[in-house]
Amino acid sequence: MPTLTTYDGLILPQIGFGTYSLNGAKGVNVLQSALSTGYRLLDTAFNYENEGAVGQSVKRSEVERSQIIISSKLPGRHHRYQEALDTIQESLYRAGLDYYDIYLIHWPNPKENLYVEAWQALITAQQMGLIKTIGVSNFLPEHIDRLVQETGVKPAVNQIELHPYFSQPELRQYDAKNDIITSAWSPLGRASSVLQDPILQGIAQQVHRSVGQVILRWEVQLGVLPIPKAAHLKRQQENLAVFDFSLSDAQMQTITNLDRADGRLQNQDPAEYEEF
């Protein structure tokens, strides 16, 4: 699989595996299947309440821990410095891990205005060896600029909502200019009408692939790291099989042109939205 490398040297596979709602024994089974299928990046969060399932799937897997990238996220209710440090440690205890490869601030929660304090805690946790690489999720340029201005440390990753109806060109451009990897949550639109879009279906017929594969290939060619979730083996395999074909410039532009002003799935604008 092609890879992307963070500015601080962490090598990431260009497709990861989303774990939202994969909990308990069923979740462990799905995650073991994903690892066996070839996924090497598992994306979880404190608020998903499945860090234990992720850790257990890694423990049971035949894949060496050193070959797996595990990412988790700090919830908004624990942005204060000491709470953030405690939460990162609790995340590791839940997962039964010694370190996370990536740890992100889940949302900036700008009304609370504590995200710089949270970032300082992530920096400390990285210095303590609890995290290899630190980053953010759902951060806008003004949020990232402030982190850098106040701490001198920029995120390595910015995980954002991104799919054909919401392609975030300005934010992608900002991330690329600042050597920040853009990762995509809900890359397939999270069971929205995206998969039923007639234009996408037409392109899928042209390249003899599924709509989901076309979308993921579009994101890969944009230089984005998508993190699709798939509970069933066939879909897990399908989502990884996007590196043996390519989309033309015209097809890429046609998909990008599907962008909508109101394209967010749940109207979660990081400038206003808060999640705790």
C-alpha cells in the first residue's frame, strides 16, 4: 500500500480503518478481520468507548504491534492540561497499550477556549513517550495557527469531514502548505445519498469499480488519507482494492464539482460546534 509520511517521520498507510461503533466482542472480531485483510491503521477515540476493543484486537492479531498504527482522540470535556494528560494515560490503560502512534484533539471547542491547553498536554505526553505523533481533528486554519503561535509546535495530522459533497479544498490547501497530512472521516458519506449519486455511479461504470472504490480512489489521488469503516469482510477487501486503477483528471474534477455549500453531514461546523 502507498504511504504518507508525517513531517516528524511517522509512516502512515494511505487508507486507514475507522472503528466508530465497533464495540465489545463483535467489534474485536471485525477489527481482527480488518487487520487480517491488510489494514494497518486503526482509528479510535476516547468518546467511541472502544479503545479496549481496539487494543484487544491488536493483542490477538498475528500482526506485530510495531506494524500497526493506532490513533485515538482527546474528548472536549478533558481539555484542561492535567485532565488531558490523565485522559491520555487512561486511553492507554483502556487499550492495554504502552503508547499511541497518533493522538488527536477531537474537536477544538472554540467557545470553551481550552484547545491550546489541551495541545500543550499532548506535547508533554509526546515528550513522555506516550504518543509518537500528535495532531488534531476538525481544526480550522485559525485554530492551527494559534497552536503554532502559542506553542511553536504544529500538528502532523488534521482529521476532517471529507467526502464528494464536502471536499474542503481550502482546508486541504492549507494543510498541504503547512506539511500537515489531511485525513478524512466519513470518507464515503456515512450511509448518505453519496453512494446513490448518479454521477458517481456513472464514473464507477466507466472504471468498472464500485462507487465506494471510486470515492476512496478520488481521495487517495487528492493526497488525503481516508478512514472508512466496514463491518463485513467483502467491503473491507473492496475498500483496500483501490491502488490498481486511477481516475482521469476529468473524472477527478467531475467528482470535486459535486461539492455543496451545505455538504456537511450533520452541520458540524468547527467554528461553532462543540463535542464533549
